[in-house]
Amino acid sequence: MTQTPWWGVPLLAGLFAIGGVVVSQVVTIALDRVKVRREDARRWHAERRQVYVGYIMALQRTGQQFYIHREGKERADELTVAFDELMFKAEEVVLIASDDVRAVAGNLSSWFIGVSHLHEEGDLEEGEFAYFHQQVAAFRTAVRRELQIK
């Protein structure tokens, strides 16, 4: 019968202890990476949502101002401020949005530019706003699809 050397048991125990520490560290690092990715995704999702809601609110304010001032031939100060804010929000959307959302935002920006010319010429009619409401609905649909909201 052979006997194990006196140093065999402590050596094996030490190797298993070191192996356990290495495995636990690898698992901890992997879990931390998953957690960081999940938090980044949540933060990015929340930031996009805030930008999109800000844009929708600017759309509503600007559309309302155009609707209110459609009778007047001069551009009111409120209209200019609302339009400038809308263009700022549109640029934020362009920077972070997917292609579908950017396309609808581009349609809305083009519509507002066209409407502002009609407003300045005094040819702005109530019927012009049907397209606006359709595009706002299309923007919401595109955002919900991008953010995977059911």
C-alpha cells in the first residue's frame, strides 16, 4: 500500500481553493458586465423616450400655434419660439432615432416648413392640419415599434 505524502492533502486543498476563487471571480465579472449592459440599455431607452416625448410636445405646441395664428398674416412671437423649439427637438430626434422614426420626423419638419411659408403668404387653411395629425400618429407608431412597446 502506498501512502500519500504529507504535503499532498494541503496542496490539493490549496489548488481547489485557488480554482474556486478564480471561478467565482470569473462569474462575478460576467454578472457585472451583464448588469452594466442592462443598466445602459435601460438608460438609453429612457433617454430616447424623453427625447421623443419632448418632440411630440413641441409638435403639439407648434401645431397649436400655427392653428391659432393661421388667420393672422404676421408670424407671432409665440409661433417663432415654438417653431425654433420644434426644430431643436427635431435635431435631437435625428441624432438618436432609427431610420423609421427619422423618416417620419423628416416628413413633419418638411410639413412645418411648408406650412410656415403658407402662413407667411396668408394661405394657411384648416385642411392642412389633417396631414399633420396623420404624421404625428405615424411618429408615435414608429417610436412604439422602435422602443418595442406593445
